Amino acid sequence: MYQHRRRTLLWWTLGAAIALTVPPLTAQESLPYNKLGRAAVEYRDKAIHVVAAYYYSQRNHDYRWLYIQSGVTTRDDNVIHRDAIVLRTPQGREIPLATQRRVGEDINRVENLLQNASVVSHDVRSYFTQQRWSEEMQLFRLPFGNVVSNSFIADRDRVALGPLFFESPTGAWEDGRYTLVVRHEKGAAELPITLE
């Protein structure tokens, strides 16, 4: 009986010592996203790979439009629709991707935003292994751009690239942690977007 208690105590002590030497898994490590820079983030799991860069908008968001450069690939063929892309506010409200109509109605501000953002533009294509094979999402038509589409195809062989525009319901974006959500047939990619 005494030997049994002593052996149990020894195993318990050994288990506690091992537990104390193994670093705990942080929330960041348990999620399938990775910070690539101050304002670039990547989400990757077995079904989808998404990169979002928002260097200009991270610190310049005191007006209506938020601009995110993005790239998407998926393991299987997927049609990703415009309404599958939303920005979740810190309060949990989902803001849909802007419509082409709204971007067209405010094209002067959008063009000004793109011109200002070009100084810190980020090539999201460089984070994908399929760099040679890419196509535009075509969710928006800017002057002299292509025809607008309400969806794009994502697959393992090509990177779908394009700008994402979100319009603030209040005319400006508050500081805080937002979430870019890209829904697809097998789930959703969620990327943290921090506005400062």
C-alpha cells in the first residue's frame, strides 16, 4: 500500500514537471491565421488559403471606404460569391462587401483612396505558390477596368486576386479589431483586421 502511494506520487510529480516545462499553446498558435506584417494577414487550412493586406486603411480609416488587397486559393474548385465576403465589426455586426453601384457613385473618393494607398501597396500574390497563374476577382469595375462579376472561381491552380471595398454605415471606421470573413463550400476563413 505504501509503495503504491509512493509510486502514484512519483508519477504525479513527474507529470507536473513535464507540464510545467512544455509552453502553453497560445490562442494565436491554435488558430489557422498568421500575421505577415503590420497590416497583412494570412489564413490557411486544408480547404482555403486567403491573404489580406490593408496597410493604408489600417491607419487611414476616418472616412467612408476601407480598402483591402486580397488573394484566395482553395484546394477544391469553389465559386465564391460576393455576399460570402463580409467584414465583422468588433460588436459582431457583419458589413457586406460594397456593391459596384455604391463604388461607382463615389468613384472620386475611391480613386483618391487607391492613389493614396498605392504608396504602401502590397503584392499579396507573393504569398502563394501559384504565383504564375492568377486571375482577377472582378468584383469591382474601376475606370477602364473589366466587366464586374458577382462571383469568382477559386481553385488550387490559380490565385484569385482583387481589391475588397467596404463602406462604413456611419461614414467612418472606428479603431478596433475587425474580422474579414470569406465563406466557401467547406467553411469560412476568418482573418483579423486591426484598425488603429
